Amino acid sequence: MQGPMSLNILTLAILASLTSVTHSCYEDTFAHPGTVVGNASYISFYTNSLLVCARRCKLQRRCRSVNFDNVQGECFLNHRSPGVSDVRPDTGNHLLSYDVSSWDDSILHIGACSNHSCRADLICREEGGADYSCDPDLLCKWNEVCTSCLQGSGSIRQSLVPDYAPIGCYYAYGSNTGFQTSVNFRGGINWADIETVIRDCAAETRSRGWSYFGVEFYGECFMRNSTLEPTYQPVGAGGCAEKCAFGVGAANVLFFYQLI
């Protein structure tokens, strides 16, 4: 019986074997000649296959288009689609942009992950049949406020939560200046689905008429009606994975949100 790794290798081999024919077809049909989506790439990796590049984009809802270099064999994932402001590349630049949203999932060998509901920062991974999981993006690079690579936890299918947005992760030494009230959820933390704390804190914040909230020490919910004071310093990219990865702050660290 073939395991997931064997199936993934087989899938990539099939995609690679179709590269030359399909690249020509899709380049003629879906490329945006003379344009490159600028200042929008959040991940790049090397592959000679346009299909592998496009497939990787469609497995993550954050990705809206790709820039593909078919000479150097490099794929750039973009968080927006080509627009009127995108410019013609310099002579010798082999990049072309592709809006892959209209590409047929079957051509990209996407089955269970077709129309998946994974949160935008997670990647859909097919597990056989109709099952899939939503996994962390291991290629992602943290930004200074730790919002770029949130990993998620809990149920297999994780959807975007529409009523709050992450602002950032900050050191919160002292008495949490500026917060009007708080609720402690630490006694009921479900460590297998710690996002429950964030959802509960958001609901509590809304019910009390506040606009912003933060989660500190994994389960302490703080609420207020304004942004943070300058005394709250960002954790920084180097500390995100340890202190903020799942959208809640560790000890003396506050992950801050705004209701939307």
C-alpha cells in the first residue's frame, strides 16, 4: 500500500511530466503578457513546473496569483491578482504572472482540496478520499507583529472567522495598561483547539460593547476600546513561533485583535 509520501511523489512526477505541454497551453491562455504582480509575493520556491507552482497556490486561499520564471525555474506566490498598476518586466526578466483562480482543479490533480475551507494562512493537504487537513505553511516567514504565519489548531476544516482580525503580538509586562476589563478562560482551555479561547474572547468582547481584545498567557482575555499604547513592543519575527504561533500570547505576551 502506498503511503501519503509515495502518493505525493507520484503526483509531483505526473505534474512534472506534463509541464512542457501544459505550460505552453496555459501561458497562451491565462498568462498576463508583459506583466508581473509586483510587491505581492510572500513565498518563493524552485520548480520547473508551472503546474506545481499553480497547484501550490490553489492549496492556500491566501494565494491569488503566481509569478513564474520558466527559465530559472522559480515560483512566486502572490497575495493579490494582476492589476492595472502592474508593469512590464525589464528585458531579460522571464517572469510572467498567472491568475490561477480559473484553472481546472482536475488538471492540477486537486481532489479533496477542491473548494477547501482552510483558513487563508493554512495549506490544504489531501489525506485520501474526501478527507483533507489544514496544515501550517512551513515556508512562511514571520513578520514583526507575528500575523503572517498563524498556524491554527483544532478541527480538520478551519474556516476564516469573519468577525475579528489579528493586529499583532506584543510584550505585556506589568498591569496591561489601558484595558478596561478582563475574563479568565484558563480553567477551561482545550489545548487541542486553543482557538476556542480566541473565539470566546471575541464573543465576550462584543457582548460587552468593546472593540479590541487581547489574549495573554493562553487563556486570559483582556478588552478595551482603543489601540495599544507605544509601551507595548512587538515580539518580533524571531519570537513569533515560540510566543505567538497559535494566535494567543504566552506568559507576559499579548496577542491583540480588533472586532470587525
